[in-house]
Amino acid sequence: MNRSSAIFILICFPFFCIGQILTNDTIPRIAPISYEIQGNRVTYGAEMPPLNQVAGAPKAFYTYYWELGDGTYSFKEKPTHTYKKNGTFDAKLWATNNYDNGKPPTSRPKSVTISNTIDEASIQYNSPFIEDEDLILKRNREPIPDQEMVFITSYKNTHNYVSSGKLYLFYNDRQFKNDNFIIEDTRLHHNERIVPLDDISSILPENDDHTLLASDNPSFLNNKVLFVQDTTKRKNFPLTLEESKALYRSYQIIEFDDMQPGEERNIFRTLKTTPEMIKDTSAIVTLRSVYVPDNNYDNHTVKDTEMEIVTSHDPNKMSSNGWLMNYRLVRFKRLKFKVRFQNNGEGPANTIKLEVDTPEMFDKSTLKIDGMYPECPICPKEREVNYSCLDTILQKDKIIFQFNRIYLPGSEQKNVEEIDSTKGFVKYSMKFGRKFHKKKTRSKTAIYFDKNDPIITNYATTRFLPGISIGAKAGYISAPELDNQKEYFIGATLSPFKSYRGYYQAELFFSSSSFDEVRNFETRVIGPNGAEDLTRFSEVNQYDNITIYAVPGSFRYNFNNYVAFGAGLQVKLDLTSTNNQETTGQGFFVDINGEEIPNPDRNTFSNQEIDDSFTNLQTGVFVGMNIGAVRIGPSIGVRYVYNFDAPNSQIQFYGIWKF
């Protein structure tokens, strides 16, 4: 290698390394779509980029969601679709990278032209609807902040006549401060149209005694009796509408016309999750869908979709709705949890065990199973059975859910095309124990598929809102450096409600005080003959003050329910100060030998009242302790204050009651 080549390599090598880093981290991954067409039958596929395996996680893999351009969709890796009509259709792909460190790959739509269709009756179609079901909701992935997801709404006309109706989507829960979603695109394939919320009307059916008319009168609902309804099929549409508007900030309404009996349709929405979306990976957000199949009636279907916020696409996850709770109101509330899992193996799983960490603050005896998949009965405790069941085992710090004798196929298993068939979940709820502290909890789940090593989920976190606790405070202040001092005060404190250990507290209180201050001084005057006149003065000041004290911030720490210590900064200002001042002067004649001879002619006395306001600003630091019901309720305390200006020392004795 010559010298010029070596220099060239040294210069280019850093740029080559930087280029490699940029290639791996910033250049988006592309998954180009390909297809094979035979008449009106098209098979789609895509060239997928390599996966960036998450260290320690199961093997990374892709899941797929396709929109085929004619209002149909598929979750298969390589779907084959038969088109019913001639035309040009845009196929779209959203691939999701599971157990992968990067962003999902993107795919450009692929246009396919069909010009050779066959009789529709010869096309086989497997409907996703069962029995009298008329509304199905699906999504292609869980929401990640600043990424998009697709929300699929499938609806069916179960009547024996042609109908026109509406579909409502409510989103952005009001319980969250920021919006979670923005609807970027709505794809309609059956001449549906988006309408404003104000366009609402319904007609009372002749044979329905429980249906309410829609009305603009705000007092209309107050005069009606609510008919008992189940969780999905409802008849009181105005009540559902008002309830939904109270729970969600945003909405979209779609009208449809001329839906044939038994017809099924799909609506696709691209939802962009905002960067401000709650980033707690154990929080749950919801979407509410309302389906009114016939505008002439109030009968409607309501379905709520729960979604766990994630930071990466992981089908094994634990979540809770207790991400932020009001401590005052949770004592009798049921906290909900969900553990979901997916069999990523090459064969089916027959036993699945979920070992869930459960903090001691929960009352395990109140455990209630709210749902599960695979769906099966609860195992009896007194005997073994030979059928599929879910066993629940309560331990000191764990709850164990075990699916016995089930069949959950693996995502890598042959002939398994529906990825949802490899997924399962357990939803359960519990109450808090009788005595529990206001502290954050973290729970995770170890998931065992048969005898394989466990998969550990994320942490599901529960937190409490700080809340507000207002305390009434009163007491006595002693200042050892002042004479005949008396000071009494009353005020209020502001702090988080019933904090467990450390917290900040602010205070504001007013006091009325009095004290004496004596000052002695003298004056000397030398006459023309050399004689000296001496006057000794004694000045007595009696102060009466109205003072404001402010503690802008103090840190307090509860050692237990009965003892707390604190320290902070105190600011003091006299709002008014009245000084009754008496000055007595005693005169003397001092001869040349220095002897003092009383001189009554120079005796003086004066009395004056001096008023001042907004004076004597002092700052200081303090330490103190409380004994009693320090978290909430009554307690007594003592505090030593050191002021940076004289008088320096102050001792406060007080009682406080926190509410």
C-alpha cells in the first residue's frame, strides 16, 4: 500500500463509520410490495428488511396487516384475494416488528388492475361475524407514541330489510390531559360520509316503550327512567351519546345508506398517536364505537376497545388501569389488570402459567376473573379434572394463573395463518386491602409455556395523584432573645394528600405578638468653663405586631403513621407594628474630679407612639418534628427557627389537623 492510499483510508474511515451508524439508525426500513395475478385472483407479498433482535427477548418476527383496496383486509403474511369487480385497486401494507429495536418498515401502495372478474356467487367468503353480532373492532398493533396504527370497524346489517344508519367513534379520553390520537385518514368504500355531531335525530318506534327520542332540551333525560340494558346492546341512545361525550373529547360520525340485508362493510382509519401520549407503558387508553344500524330506531350497539400503551411491540405484556388514581376514592374501587401473551413456538402450548407479582397492598381474597382466552371454566379446588380449566393459586406475594389442558397454537406452527389464534390473555380485578399506604407499586409477570423458560413482561405501574390536603394550624411562638414576649398564630398548610414517606409542604399563617425592648444610652455636653453635663437615658419600647409568616417550601418525611420530621425555609414580615415608646432622662453635673452630682434641671421624660407597616423582613431556616396522626388528622409539633437577622432564635409550638 502506498502512502497516498493510506492517507485516503485514514481520511475516509471516520466518514464510513458515521455513514454506517446513520444507515442503521436513521434511514427508514422499506418493505416493497410484490404480487402475482391470475385473472381476478391476486396473491400479495413483500420483501421484508432484516429484524434488529431485542436482546434477551424471544425471537423477533413480523406481523402483517393488508388493505386490499376494495374494502377488504387480511392479517396474513401473503394473502390471496379474489376481486369481485373490475378496476384498479391500491393494496397497502402495514408490517409490525415484534421484539425488534427499530421502527416498523414502510411500504408504498401497489396498484393492481383487474379486468377479468367472474360470477360473485362462485367466490367463497368466510364471514368474521357470528350469530347476531353486528359490530367488530380490530387494530393492527398497539399504540406507540409518535407512531401510527390502523383501527378497523366492521359492521353488518342483521335486519331483513335495507337500512341506513350511523357509526360513531369517540376517542381521546378526558381522563388524560393531552390528546392521544389524531385521525390522519379515513378510508370509506361504500359511499359512506363523515357528518358533524349536531346532525342527530331518531324516531320513536311504535312498539318500543323504553326508547327515548333525541332532543336538544338539556332537561329531557332527567324526566326519563333508564331501562336495564346489557353492556353492548342498548336502547337509550341519547343517554349513551351524553355519556360518551362526557368520557371523550373527540369524535367522528359516519353515515351510511342502502345497506342490504346481511351485507358486511369495513371502515379503515389511520390513527396517529401523538408525541404527548401518555408514556406510561402500563396505562390503558380506550376507544368507543357506537353503531346505530337504523336511523328510524334508537337500538344501538356499544363497544369499548382497550389498548395498552407500549414503547415497543411485544405481545407479552402486563397493564393496569391504575396508572394514576385518586387516593381518597380508591378504597372501594376495583383495580383492573390484564396480562396478555402469545405462543411464538413451533408447536401448540397445552399448559400456560402466569406468575404475577402482587404487592401486599391488594386484597387477594377479592380477586375476580373478568375475562380470559382461551376461554375455559375455573378449575375446582377440591379435585382434579380432565378438562380445560384455569387454575388460580394465591400466594403471599404472587397470584398464579394456570391454563391446564388447553390448545394454543404457535405462531411458527405449520398451517397457522391467523396470528390472533396464537394469543391469549387474562383480565382480573382486585380491591385494595383495609390498610394500605399511598405508594407506587410495580408488578410484572413471568409467563411459562409448557416447560420452557419464562418470558418476563414489562412492569405494570400503579400511581396515585398527589391530591390536596389542607391543614389548619395554630400555636405559640417563643423568642428567647426578647423580653416579655408573647406571640400566638393561626394559619393553614397545603400538602399532598396522605403522602407515604417524603413530600413537600407550604404554609401561610398570621400572628399577633407583643414584646418589650429596653435601650440605655447617654449624652455629654462640656460647657465653656470646662464643666461637663451628663444625661443618662432609659428607652422602653413596647411593640404590638401583626405578622405574616410564609413557608414557600419545606420537605417533610413520615417515618411511620405517627412520627414525622421536616425542614425548610421561613419568611417573616410585620404587616403592622405599633411601638409605644417611653424615654426617661436623668441629669448629672460632673466636676473636674469626675464626680457625678445629680442635676434635676436636666431630667427629661417623653412618650410617643410610632406606627409602621411592612417592616422587619426576616428569612430563616427551620427543623422540626410532629407526633400524632401525621399523614392525615390531628398532630402536635415543635419547630426551631434560625433567622439570619436578630432576633435569631425562635421556637414554635403548634397543633395541626390535616384534612
